[in-house]
Amino acid sequence: MADSGRSTLPLPDYDHLPLGGLESRIRSLTAEQVEELLAYERQHAHRLPVTELLQARLEELKAGAQPTSGDPGAVRPEQSHGGTGGSPVSPATSPQPFGPPPHGTPDQRGKPKADRA
């Protein structure tokens, strides 16, 4: 069952935004839009860091802060890779395999044990 409130939120894919992405994208929202997100968050996930962030931004707006320019729906460059959250490491960027020596560290080789005969 789809949530009808989710499709009308001021930020597309709000539920999938990381906290850092949310922080920068709410800067372009009005106080009414931030209040809408805050109400949605409290009814659904109720994540404390998110509600604190939204409440702080709402207080800034009520104290006279102005929304910044920009598109709240724009995808940030670090999110444009598909949103899988995977590592940017690939076989092409991986280091060569390396086996450490059996004793000591790579720059300080271990010494063989003395003859016990």
C-alpha cells in the first residue's frame, strides 16, 4: 500500500536521503515545507537526528532566515551513482595483493631462530 503523503512531500525521495544530504537540501525550503517534513517524519520513522535537524532549521526560518536558492529535488553528484551506497573501489583501483612476511613487519624482516642442535 503506497503512502499518499509521501508523493506530496517537498523533497523527492525524502525517505532515502542521508542526513548530510537532507541538511543541505532543506536550506531551500520554506517554513511551511519544513513543517510538512517534520510532521511526516514524526508520523513515520521519527528519527531523532532528523527531527532535531528539521526543528533547528524551522527555528532558523522563524527567526528570519531566508531559504537559499537551488532545486530541492536536484541530485547531488555523490548520489548520482544509483544510490546503492556501494564502495567506489573497483578492481582497477584496488592495490596489488600482498602477503606479509611470516615474521616481523614488511620493513623489518624477522630473524631466523638460532640452531638448536
